[in-house]
Amino acid sequence: MTADRRIGVVGLGYVGLPLAVAFARSGVDVVAHDVDADVVARVGAGRSHIEDVDDADVRAVAQRLEPTVDPGALSACEAVLICVPTPLTVNREPDLGPVRAAVAATSTTLARGQLVVLESTTFPGTTREIVRPELERSGLVAGIDFNLAHSPERVDPGSGENRRATPKVVGGLTAACGERAAALYERVYDRVVRVSSAEAAEMAKLLENIFRSVNIALVNELAILADRMRIDIWEVVDAAATKPFGFMRFEPGPGMGGHCLPIDPFYLSWKAREFDFQTEFIELAGKTNQAMPYYCLTRIERRLNDGMRAVRGSRVLLVGMSYKPGVGDLRESPAVKILRLLRERGADVTYHDPHVPALADPPMTTQRDLAAAAGACDLAVIVTAHPDVDHAVVAEHAPQVLDLRNATPPGSWEHVERL
């Protein structure tokens, strides 16, 4: 692929915008397509809506970046990379609506010789069984008239990771499709890992997330048991982590959030039913992790009860609302779940989060003065431990603290209780 040719990126979210900027920085002209006109306008004005991409990064590649709501602009691209969300329905089943819409739009402009790559995380078979037929409605045949592949995103929002150094997995519909996709990604990744099929690439991403989900569920379950046994789970994790082999550290918490871990494993468990197979580890891990906000609620109730207070009418400060440290992403955040559960029980809830200035549902704004907010509450609950928040301030000013993230040094304050 020469520098004067274009690629298209469909979806300018946490995956698509960084990818578009990376290709533009490598010298490729990029058509950056999104159905959200506000997002397109922001990027066109040199402003980023993604925390991992600075405004300066967008402005630096402005001459090579063409933000647009018009999918017709994709027809001039040699390759089209689809980076749209794959959420769950209210019944916790895969919602491929965004993928189907993006593929349908791509199909209307599909040109002979193009490469189409699905980056959205999904169940094995999506690229071959869903994306391929829709694209072939154009009259072109995958693997002959155009190339088709899957290359799962590996984005860790807020981590500051070197994306170029993160190996890129690629699986093609055919060997030629995989070879062409690998050649494309070699422009912006130091290492491209070829697998034998699109299905292998799809499942590799699910395995990565299922591995984390199962291990987080395990340590969360042990945290509940340790509480009943009056054992400090954090001391146990610290001790186990000293083993230099055969152990990987996972920590308990109020639940999982974000665009991957609480969602992606269910894509595989749903698909497995087609093969008369029950993914019991996946289902059990999901059940355990989804129950953690409710367990944390019982810990909050117990903490208030120890102070002779009911939940109703108590002033509870939640410290950290996003799903992980250092970002403002609220997707599947356990803090939001805890907030709603507390409000349903009549608690007077406020929150502090420098990365989340306001909530839409329920409509709330952050308490900017952490010391004042902590001093005004009956109980402060540390739900997300942002690195730029001084949690000692919470411990110093709040009358009671429940630390769900081990953000306060153990034994420093008698009124601080940890998960």
C-alpha cells in the first residue's frame, strides 16, 4: 500500500479514532467515518473526544484525516476497517446492530479489490457468516473480488500503552485475505500475528477477556469468603503474588466495567449454545462479577449499621465513578450500579470524580472539593481509585470509609474498612 492511497475507518470511538490517527501518522490518507455528526465535527475541528488521543494528535494529522458522516467516501479507499461497538441487549445477548449497520453501509460502496477488516470484538463466525453475506450483496465475492479479514482490537483505555508495540492478531477469510490484512497492519504495528482463519482471530480475543473475567471472578469470590472468615484478602493476594512462577496477580473489586470484560465473554457463551455446549466457567464468572455491586451494597449497609444508621437518609459519597482508573468511561461501571442501588434505598448520594464532571442518568455533577464532600458525608466509598485523587484526603475527612480498591494504606486509619 503506497502513501498516496486511502484507507477508511468506520467508527471513531476508543478503537477507531486512535487507529485512524496512527495510520494518518504513518503517511496514509484516512477517511474517518462515523454516524455521529457531533463526533465528526469535533474531529474535523481538530478536537478529540477520546481521552487516549490528545487534540494535538488530531491536529498533527489533520491534512491526512477526512472526517465524514458520508459512507460514500469509503468507495475510494483501498481498505475499510470497521471499529464499531458490540454491546449486549437488555437480556444479555449479543447486539450486532452497530456491526450490521456499518457493514451494510460499507456494502453500498464496496469496490473490486478492496480489503474489509472487522475489528469489533464478536463471536467466532461473525466475519464469515454475517459480514461476508452482507458485503456480497454488492455482487462481489469475498476472497475473489475483495478481501475480508478479522483483526480484534486490543485497546486498554487510560493505560498509556504503546499501541504500536502491542502485537496485532489477524485472521483472513482465505490465506490471501490474511496476507493482505497483515501487510496493511504492518504499517502501524511492530508485530503482526497471523492465525489460520477469521474464526481463530475472533476467538483469540474472547479468550483474552474470558481469562481475565474468570480470574477476577475467582478472587472476588475469595474476597467474600475471606470476609466471612475474618481474613484480609489483600494480605492474602500480596502474599500469593510473591511466588515468582505459576501465579498471576488479580485483585478483588466492586465488579467489572468497560467495553470488553463484562460483555465479550457472553458473546462466546451465546454462540456455544448453537453447538449444544454450555460454557459453565464463563457463565459462573459472569454471574459472580455481576453480583459484586450487590455484595458491595451489603457491605455499605453493614458499615452504616455499625454506626447506628439506616441507608435511607444517610449521606454517602462515592469516590470514583468510571469503570477504571485514569479514564472517564462509564460503560458498565459498577459505580453507576452502586449509585442507583443506593438511591433506590433512599440514600442521599453524591460523588467525586475528576474524570466524570457530570452524569446524565441520574443527572448529577461531581463534588469538586473532595475534602468538603468527605467531611459532609456519613460514609465515603472508594469505588474507583484514580491515580490523581488523594485518597488520604478521604480517610482524613470522612467519618467512615469503605475502601473497595485498597487505595488507602492498611492500618493507617481505624475508621477505614477495606473490601
